[in-house]
Amino acid sequence: MEDDITAVASPIVIGGRTAEALSIVVPSYRLDEVKAQKFGDELVGVANNILVEPSGNHEVPRKVWKRNDQV
């Protein structure tokens, strides 16, 4: 990251493993510590609810694939 950039992120955990992450990247002058905490809390809430309850065409993954797994 650059000195004048602030990033806030939260992992998306599926089946006990980190599968992805959500993040925002903002110029530091637009994001103070209080706002960063607020956005971080929001990201955690959203990340914790991704694929918890399937809807439409989405399904909860049945297996966490490892690099050496074969299809």
C-alpha cells in the first residue's frame, strides 16, 4: 500500500477456512480511525453472512478444495 492509502479488510470464512476477503481502499485523508473501525465492523458483519443462508442460485460449498485435490 501507499503511505496515503488506508485499507480495511475482513476474511470470508467458509467451512472453517478463509476462502476470500472483502476490503475497501480509501485515501487516508478521507478515513479517520473512527470511520475505519466503523467500516471494519460493517465488513465483518457482511463477511460473516456471506453464503450463510443460500438464496436463488447460490449454494453453500460442500467441500473446501485444497491445491492438490482432483476434480
